[in-house]
Amino acid sequence: MGDNYAASPILVDIAAEFSVDIGTAAMTVTAYMLPFGLFTIAFGPLADRFGKVRVITTAALGTAIFSSLAAGAFNIYSLGALRAVNGAFAAAILPVTISLIGDVYEEPKSKMNSIGTVMGMYFLGAAAATAIGGGLSFIGSWRIVYLTYGIAELILVLLLYKFLTFEKGTMDKLSFRVAYSDAISHPKLLRTVALLSLVGFAVFGSFTYLGEYLVQKTGYNLLEVGLILTLFGLAAFLGGRRVGTLKKKIGSKILFIAGVLGLISLLTISYWLGIYFVLPALFGFGLSFVILQVTIITTAQQYLPEKRGTVMSLASFNMFIGGAVGIFINRTILARLSYQGLFMIAGIAIFTVGVLAFLIIGLFSKEGCSAMDCLLRLYRKLNLD
């Protein structure tokens, strides 16, 4: 998936080569994320039936092939089509990996820290991807970026075959109806994973446009912009390793704090005060994101522990469909309200996630919560915790 995050700095070159505007070039990211979200629905039950490692390895091979083919795209439409197929294969990797981690750890703090570490490494790789994408595009072409990732993914497939054990699935037969019947009939689970739609809208929908925004504001080249964007992933990596510990110490208020941090960070980015203000804002943005995401995912897994693959499919479906919608809508927002409006709306969205997550996970998750009880519980949380 690193090639998707590398898109932020290379969209400038893609737009220039195919003679389209940045919003149209960004649709190649939407083309990737939309099938990514849709196909996660299939891969969770497939992983539970045929084994998580087998599904991850097969999907990685698909991404290796179609990342490489994207390097030969002859127009914006062919690039979009190839990225769409790539996204469909990539849909398996992150959610199934997270569900595999969930199988290993049972204690909540250890599970959150482990999932947070994996997510942090994922976004550290994503951050490195922005630098790699910017660097390769700067010295060569955006086509080299996709080819490089295709080769790297093929090497990863070979390593997976060599070092991982292909275990059996946890379900005797494949039935999407049975797999999702429990999840769909679980209102708490549905409310929790629905929050990830807004996370995707706020984070992926805005991060995609950050590369071009920084180029405009600073005049830096793509390599320099890619290095700056690594701060987001670095924050996700460092914060992800301690999410469980922070949640245990601070409680559910960490979700509200993360929402406030995300709002402040994105407002700082939108009201351009200079690069030295944007640097810590990017770090805060990444920290806010990983706290919200890991806490929501871990909570969701606790509702159906025997079907973690299915739960992660629902979680990824919501997050990446939200991201695809965000990128698409932000194209219009950018045209009408400029970058300032785009990042302001993203800030409001991530703050809303923090508030709703605090209420749903921290307060309303308990049985028997009447309207008055929930208001009293909210008051006590804010004043006594």
C-alpha cells in the first residue's frame, strides 16, 4: 500500500504528464481506495475460512503485479483502472494482518499496543513512501515509483512464502451470509466501525492533497515535500506503540483529546503561518489519527472476538470508503473553498470523530444508559476523571 501513500507528492507529476488538474489526478487515488474498501468485505470471511497468511500472500502477489503494470499506464484512465485492481488486491493485507495480531494477544492493553505498533509501522512505511515517492519522482519519474513498489512487493511475497506458516482457517465453510449475520445484528459493533468512515474522510481525504499544498506554499521540490510529510507517519508510529498505555492511564477521554488535537493541527495547516508551524501540526495530525483509529478498531474486535477477520473487513470497508468519498468531495471543496476550506472541514470532521468516539465507546457503550444517565455520565467524566 505504500505506493498509494507515495501518490501525495507524485500527483503533481502525474497531472503534468497527462495534462489534467490536480483534482483529476487525485481521482487515481480514489480509484484505488474505493475497491480497497469494497473488497475488504470479501477478504475477512475468506481469511477466516482459508487462513490469514494464505490470503495475505495471495493479495501481496496481486499488488506486486498491478503496481508494476501501473508504471506503463498510457493515460489517466488506464492508470486509474490499474490502480483500481491494485486496490482490490491490497484490500486484504492490512485488515487481515490486524486480525492476525488480534489472534495472538488477548489482554486489552497488550492488544492495543501491539495493534498500535503494527499500525504505527504501517504509517511509518506510508510516511517513508511519501519521501520515496517524492525522491524517485524528483530524480526520475512517477512511473519509477510504481515499478519500484511492484518489485519490492514481489520480494515481500517470496519472504512470506519462506518464513510464515500457512495455517488453516477458523471456519469450516465459506458463507458470507453467516459471516456477516452476527456483525450486522450487533448494533454496538456497527456504531463503532461507522466512526471509521468519518476517520477516512478526514484523514485520507485531506492527506492526499497535502503534497500539492506544500509545493504551492513552500516552493520545495517533491523530495523535500515527501520528507516533510514523513512527520505524519512518524507520529503514527511513535503514538501507535503507546496507545494502549495511554488509554489505560487516561481512559476514554483520550478520544476527545485526540479529536481536539486533530482539529488544532488541521486548522494550523489551513491557516498557513509558515513551515515551522506546519511541521508540529503534521505530527499532531498523525498522532490524533492513530489514537482514534487504534482505539476504535480494538473496541470493535472485542465485540466479536471469534470473527476478527470479519470485523476488520467491516472496519476497513468503512475507513477506506470514507477516504475515497473524502478525496472525491474534496475535489469540489478545493475548487470552491481553496485548500484552507478543505483542511478546515477535515479538522471539524476529525474533531467530530473524537467527540462521537468518546460518547459511543466511553459512555454510551454501557447498558441501560438513558438520556439523562448519559448526560450525567458525560458531566462526571469531564469533571472527575
